[in-house]
Amino acid sequence: MSSSPRSRTSQTAIFALAVGAAIIGLSLVLVGLGVNFLDAGREFVGGLFPPIAVTTQGAQIRDLYTIVFLIAVAIFVVVEGLIIWTVIRYRRKPGDDTLPPQTHGNNIAEFVWTIVPTILVIFMFVISWQTLNQVDKSSADSQTKIRAVAGQFQWTFDYLAPDGKTILYTEFIPLVSADGGMIVPAGRTVQLSLVSNDVIHAFYVPQFLFKRDVVPGRTNSFDFKVNDSDVGQTFRGQCAELCGSGHSIMLFEVKALSGADFDAWLAQKSKPAPSAPPPPSGQPAPSGQPAPSGQPAPSGAAGGETLALTAQNVAYDKNALTATAGAPFKIDFKNADPGTPHNVAIHQGSSTGQEVFKGEIFPGVAEKIYDVPALTAGAYAFVCTVHPNMTGTLTVQ
């Protein structure tokens, strides 16, 4: 025997009251636990949007995203609202034993759902095209020119003269936290050129709201301008294209300086290093200097023992070295990775301990001899400043 309409209505009302009471109770429990619904709601809404842009071009991308997002929300609300209204309006009621009148075709409805989407698509195409042209723009008269060179598995940054060819300074260390990184002037237009020495990489800075592939044999260029309000800020970047086993270590950082501070920084970095006098015949080259052309670096020299170390495939060939305490020694360092910069730095205790020696960074294939001052007995770590994953232990005894 079926229940009466009044009974079904009462059951529905009781169910609705139970659900409402459960929601209110759960809300009170969460408030009692210290949950701030306002902050949670703000965080949820904020998670639907990309990060706050720190460049002029990134702000245009975020504006485009906001417009498209609001259009999508409006479409969702209209469509879902119509579905809910249809379900409620045309639901089967007690006593409905026959089909309701059927409507076949509606010229007004068909006109609306054809013309409105067409207008929306054309509008989004136009604003997307305009934003793309602004973001992709690369002008010849950019105030600062930088070339980012990607290689397995690191970034190097060449600071170029106004001609876009002459290299004023090359930064081999990709991280600001390691006294390197890409330094840019805030409030100025920077032209960035992307070059790859091997496979496809990608330049990606989340707060720039921008990613661009780095393709071998092709130079991709674009302009950006960091906001003046972000002077002193550091932004994380990474390779966003799977480029090999070391992809995860292809990180870099971008730091924004004021225009005056950037000019002073670049002037200081661009100063030519003082040239060392040539060593006497038969003597080893000084620390950090390449061995004479066509001659191998000496395997031993006055002033202490010589430790041999090679970097190849972004790794040291040895993970342990031993030196004599209280006596200076040399490290005959061979960089066998073509075009990839490496060095040897010595830290006390571990690779994150105090740095007691830092050899010159240089790209391969090349060889240098480092003169290391006397160290006290103890445990040390040797590490590549450019690739912190390259480490080993040095025992001084």
C-alpha cells in the first residue's frame, strides 16, 4: 500500500530538518575547533586563481584568466540553474499518470544557444589574441638583455651589451641563495633570450605566470618588466620540461634589484679579473688558472700533495678524498662535461656547513688546479657550487 502525499511531504520535511541540523552541528564543531570560515573561504577562492603576478605581462595574463574564469562561472550557474529549475518544475507529481504536452522545436531557444556561444567564443579569441601579442612582444630597444642558457642539468645567465651579442658577465650559479641566480632590474624592460645546448627545456617562473620552451637550434625571446613594488624579492624558477634524469635539479632563482643597484652590481661583476703573471717555466699554474695549452696539469708540485678529481655526467668520479692535516695541498680538477660549469668547494662537516674553500667555477671541457690552504684535522665535504647534488667526503688527517 503506497503512502499518502501528506505522509511523503512529512517525511521530506523531516529529512530536510535532519540534514540542516547536521550541517549546523558540524559548523558549530568546526568553529569550536578554531576553524575560521572567512579565511578558509578566502583561501579556497584564492586557490582558484593563479599567483599574484610580479610582472606587467603576468598581470595581463592574470586579467585574461579572470575574464575567462568569470565567463565560465556564469555559464555554469546558468546551465546548472536551468537543470535544477527543470528538475523541480517538471518533476512527476502525485496523480501524474500521463505524459505532459511535448514541445518539438523552439526557434528562439535555438537562436539563443547558437548566437550567444558564438559571440562568447569570438570575444575570448579577440582578448586572448591581444594578450598573446603583448606577452610575446620582443623589442630591439629593451633596456636590459639577458641570455638564459639551459643544459643538462643547470642554467647559466649571460648579461649582454646593448648590441645583444657581447657578453659582459656570465653567472654560472643559478640560485640566489648560493650567491648567484638571475639578477634583474625592477621597473625596466628586460629582454630574455632562451638557448639550449642539448635537449628541449622550459623556462618557467610561477609568479611570472609564464612558461616558454627552450628548443635546441632556436632562440626564443620575450620581454618582461618586474614591478617596482617587488624590489628585493626573489622568485623561484625551474625547468618545466622533462629533460633527463637530472631534471629535478634544474632550478634557478630570479632576484629583482632597483635600477641603480642593478647597474652597480653589473658594473662590479663586469670588471675584468686581474691577470696573473705567467708561472716560471716548469712550474704549475696558480690555483684556478688553466694548465698551459697542450700540457697536462702536473700530478705533483711543491707545496703539498695533489688530489685528482673529475666531474663527468654531473657527478664526481670519486666520493671520498684524503688530505694531510696542517699542510696545503692541490686539487687537479678536470671538468669533462662539455659546456657545463662545475667547481670544487670545501665545507666543514657537511655540504651545508661553513665554506672554507671555493674553487673557480668554469665550464667543460677544461682543467684547473686549485691551491687549497692547510686544513685542520677533521671531516669535510667537497661539493659543486653549481650542482649541490654533487658531493663527496674529504678526510683530513
